[in-house]
Amino acid sequence: MLCLRQERLANEWGIHSDVTKELMLKRARKMKGRKKKEITAKDKLRKFQEFAQTFANQPLPTQQKQLNSGRKVEYFKGRNKR
């Protein structure tokens, strides 16, 4: 069966190197298992709503700025000292 596939590759793609044929068949086997799950629009909406409900009661995190009041000299104050 492997030889039949390799012959078919040689005919379709014009590949004559055995190493290249084996690599292409190996990649084809690898890609065969990677099929995406089909999710309907209803499933997507349900999943989104469940996710939204888990975070509905939690407050949004806010970032507070740290003030470096003692370290910085304002621009104009520093300019007047010169």
C-alpha cells in the first residue's frame, strides 16, 4: 500500500526521490489527524454566555498610578532654580 501511494506521488507531483516521497506521506498522515471541531453558532453563543456569567459579578481590575512625589522635580520648578 505504501508503494502504491509513493507511485501515485511520483506520477502526480513528479517526485522521484524516495526520501521526499516518504516525507510527504509522513506529513500527510500527520495532517490527517488535525481536523477542527465544527462548532455551531448556538454552541458559540452558549459558551460565550457561560464565560460572561462567570465574570459578571467580579469588579474589573483597575490600575492605580504610583506617584513619585518626592523623587521628581517638576519641569518648571527645576528650570527656575538655574
